[in-house]
Amino acid sequence: MSWILEGQKVAGEYLGTHSFTGVVVESRVKYGGKVSNTIVLDTPIVVFGDIRERVLMDTEELVLL
């Protein structure tokens, strides 16, 4: 799998409790070498009372659809 996932449809769990699907709009290498992805969600989720339309996730936490 390439580290650049931009445009890919993905699924995962945000904070281990909020399942989501969405599209990666940005992939970047963080300090230390891990890759972080900005994902625009298909359906917004509510986290700690706030509505989230985007989340940041590391590549190893995602499943390609």
C-alpha cells in the first residue's frame, strides 16, 4: 500500500468508539515518520458534544474500501 491515500475511500474507528467511512483528502508524513490522513466523513459523527465532519487518522488505523 502506498503511503499517499488521497482520493481513497476508507473506513475506521475514531477514538475506538465512533465508526466512520469517508474519503482521504490529504496524506502527510508527521515528525517521526508516521503518516497522518485527513478524512472527510460521509456522515458526520458527534464526539464529546461536537459535530465532526473531518477526522485525522494514522494510516495503520484505516481500512481501504
